[in-house]
Amino acid sequence: MTYAVISLGGKQYRVQEGERLVVDRLAFDEGKTFTPDVMLLGGDGNADLAPKGVTVTARVVEHTLGKKIRIGKYRPKNGYKRHLGHRSKLTRIEIESIGKRASRAKKADTASAGGEG
């Protein structure tokens, strides 16, 4: 099974095709596809560190809010109480494909072969 390690928002994630994961909020609109940085490509007992010409295609499924986190501070005998909290802004993405990029020479060859008749 082919897998890749990608970098998003200063964090690294191990992903496979068809996998969905939740990451920190991204600047892409829902439904758009993007290509994150590929750090490692592995599978079938071998791994390639910093592969050239390999892309991972991901699609933004939705933007969500994380679970509410409540924080309370308290100091005894002083009457000090403070309550804080937040909800993290998150993005749910789906990995569509992991594969090699088609070279420009191959694209030119297929275009010229198919275009002439």
C-alpha cells in the first residue's frame, strides 16, 4: 500500500489514498483541490525521502470548528476566578491521489499522436 508523509501548516501527516483527516484551517475554499508538500513516499518495503516529481492531491471537504475547550483558573482564599475557552478552526480534507506527475514530454507525445489522423 502506497503512503506519503505530507507537510501542512508546520505539521506532518502520514496519508494514503481515500483517507480523510482533520488539519488546522487552510486558506482554500470548500471543494477545491490542492497539492501539499511531499516529505516522503513509501510503501511495499521501500521509502523515498524527498521524492522528485511526486504529487499528492487533496480536496477540501469542509471547514469546521473543533470541540469546545474550557479553561478555569482559581486561586484559593483570594476570590480569584477566571474562565476562558476556545474552539479551534479546523479543515477536513480528503486525499484523492498519490502518484507521479506526468512529464511534459509525455504530454506532448500523446497530444501529437492523438491529434493526427
